[in-house]
Amino acid sequence: MPEILVLNGPNLNLLGHREPEIYGHTTLDDLANDLTNKAPSDTTLTFFQSNHEGEMIERIQALLHQPVTGIIFNPGAWTHTSVAIRDAVSSVKPVLVEVHISNVHQREPFRQTSYFSDLAIAVIAGCGLNGYHFALQTILNHSKDH
Ligand code: DQA
């Protein structure tokens, strides 16, 4: 039975309200409901969002004792800054798909480096919230092949 953890970093709790021209009008709760409704019935999805780096590190470290099939991670601004969260991910070595709602490569230069992409089986950027659905499919396909 696949178990997927969906992690969202800082400011993604403001989804639907924050810069809607970039991130759209859908809230994080709506995204969670939509992903859950469309996931295969045997798949369990768990959601966690934090604005606190230490809290996110502890959530990722918890995977050492409670492993999951894969994680969908939008690290938000931590993508470009957080060696500490990267180290947590490399310690746990989950099946990781990195998601960005916007096309970070089309934006400011500081958004074009990621501390996570080389740890991920796939990186999805610029597909809006569909990126989370694609990420789920990618992890499920990967788990069938491995
Ligand atoms: C983001 C892109 C990041 O650069 C930004 O800091 C975010 C959201 C995205 O989903 O497009 O918070 O990860």
C-alpha cells in the first residue's frame, strides 16, 4: 500500500492568497483535498506544511523510523537556501520528487539553484498545482518498477 508524504515549505500556507498571479487561487487545503480525492484508493497521503526550518527537519528525520513510499516536496524558499534541510533529506534518502508551482528557471537568478534536485528522482516546475499530481504519479510508477 503506497504511503506518500506531501511536504510544503514556508509561505505555502498562504497558497490562494499569496501572489495569485504566480501561485494561483487554490488554497493548500483545496490542493490536499483534490490530491486525496484523485489518488488511487489504496494510496495514503499525509500532508505537512511548516514555516519553521527545525520543524521540517524533525518531520523529515521521523521518516527514519516511519518510512514512506515517497515524498512530494515543495521546499519553497528553502530550495535555494537550506543546507540543513538538504542534509536531513540525504540522511533519510527517501524517494523524492521536488515540485515548484512556478517555473523557477524563468524567474530571478537566486531561484535557479536548488539544494534538492540532485537528491530527487524528478523535478517538476512550472506546471502549477498539477505538478503535485504529476509527482504523485511519478512516485507510484517508480514504486511499481522498484
Ligand atoms: C516555489 C518557488 C520558490 O522560489 C519560492 O520561494 C516559493 C515557491 C514554487 O512553488 O514555485 O515559495 O517553490
